[in-house]
Amino acid sequence: MKKTIITVACALAAPLAFAQTSTTTTEQTTTTQPAATTETTTTYSSGTVTTYEPGKTIVVKSPEGPVSFALGTAARVVDGAGKIVTAPLRAGQKVRVYYTGPTEKRTVERVIVED
């Protein structure tokens, strides 16, 4: 009887002991073409807007200092809910700029306004 109670108690406690407590998410895009498959990782920089020229550039003041991004035609400016923002960004607005590529060839995918 004592052995059965201990076995049941261990069986009930085991799922709690092996429960996952945190998760990590990485955004990756895989493009498949007839000749090749490429994989890119999207990174982001967050801070406040210092300069914004629609369709051209955005400069964001981050903890590392000012960071300049070239905006292409594919870059989208959205709010936290994913709705497109039509008004020009103002200096001082908090944003998160998602981009791909190395520092000298960053390509902006989207800008999320955090206000």
C-alpha cells in the first residue's frame, strides 16, 4: 500500500518537474527557388525617431547611438496591431525597425510604431 502511494505521487509530480518555463523566438524566412534555397534572419533595432523622410530614410536614436536606415518601396510602417500607418512619423516617436542584411547593406522590412 505504501509503495503504491509513493508511485502515484511520483507519477503526478513528474510532469511538473519537466515543464518548460520559457521560450525563445527567432524570425527566419526561407525562400525556395528552382536553383537554390536561401535563409535570412530578421533583426531589429528599437529607439526613437530623430529624422524621417518617407520612402527614403529613417534615423533612430537607440542606446548604441543614432542608426540610419534606407527605406525601400517594400518597407511597411505599421502600428502594434499590424495596421498600416499613413501619417508621417514624427521625431520622438518610439519605433522598432526590422531589417535584414549586414550593417552596410541593411534592408528595412517593416517599422512598428510603439506609441
